[in-house]
Amino acid sequence: YTEAWDADKKSIHVMPDTPDILLAKANAANVSHKLYVKAWEEAKKKGYDMRADAIPIKTAKASRDIASDYKYKETHEKQKGHYIGCPSAKEDPKLVLAARAMDLQNDRLYKKAYNDSKTQIHIPVDALSVQAAKECQTLVSDVDYRQYLHQWTCLPDQNDVIHARQAYDLQSDAVYKSDLEWLRGIGWLPNDSPEIKRVKNAQDLLSDNVYRTPIDSVKYTSVVDSPDVVLAKTNAEQISIVR
């Protein structure tokens, strides 16, 4: 009598459209890496459609033809050997005129006589310009400007030496910034300061563990007081041989 019921109690039937099952499927789809990169993988399989008459290809060809030295000189190479009117290039008036104009525009030939004359200048030793240059060199010379005094020997406990040391300490940049060098690198901020809170909030926003909860860490449990469970418990108590 109870064999069919005992066998039915061992088999659990869960409806596929329950909220828990739908939520689990949605979470699995959200964290699935395969679905995340599916569109990208399908786009990579299609390859690249680059035709010969595409605008980038035509632009590249046009730029190559413009920058090509062969295309630039192609007309000039074709015109070689077609000049007529003179037995040689030296007798052509236009070529002679062009060569003369080139010589006139040449900066090296224009300054050749001047550069040759610069090496032929002789200045006497007692010239006014030479004397002025020597005096100017003496005035700007660091050796003559700095004349070191005699190295006097002073006792360490003299008043002059003590006052000089105090003046050196006051003017010393190392002594002036010694406290700053000691305090450098030991900064301190309280735990409840705005900077610390801002950094903590930014860390929580950037944390991948908080943004994406792993699916294996979520525990799904059935409702213990659902109508199906209550009915099963009631039927079990009614047909129990022990009770």
C-alpha cells in the first residue's frame, strides 16, 4: 500500500520556471566568459573585407605615386634626347644663361673674395682695438678678479671665529633645511580623514570581488514552509504506520 508513495517521496520534481532557477540562469549568463566574448569571436571569424577599389587603398596608392621619385622624374626622363637647335649643351644660350644665373645666386662664390681677404688682414700689436681687448679681458678675468687673502692661523676659541661659525650656520642651506629633511617621508593621516575615506571608497568601487559576486559563493536553499512541503509533511504524518 505504501510502496508507491515511498517511491514517490524519493523523487524530487523542480519546476524549470521557478524564480530561483531563473535567477540562477541569469547569474550564470552574467558571469559566463564564453557569452562575454561571443560577439568578438564571431566578428573575428568574419575576417577583413578589403577590396582593391576601397578608399583607403586608393588613398595609399595615390600617396605612393606622389611620393615616388620615379613618377616625379618620369616626364623629365622621357624628354631627354629630344632637345634640338644646338650641337651641344654648352652652345645653347638658355643653358648658358641658366648656368650664369646659378653662379650669381651661389652664396659660396659670392663670398669667395671676402673669405680670401679675411685671411690677409694684419693688425699691429699696439693698435687701439687690441689694447682695448686686452684691458677688457683683464677686467672680466676671474683670476685677477678673485685675489685670495693670506691664510691666517686663528685659535678655535676666538670671538671672531665663533661669530663667523654662527654666521655660516645662519646662512647655511643645509642647516636651514635640516628639520625639513628629517620630517620628509614620515607623513601621517588619521583613519577617519577625508583622504583615507576617499581612497577606501575608490577601492570598493574598483574591487572586482564586490562588483562581480562568484556564482559558487551564493547558496540557494528551498523554502521550508512552501505549500508543497507542508502538504508532503501532512500526508507523511497521516499515512505513518508508527503514528
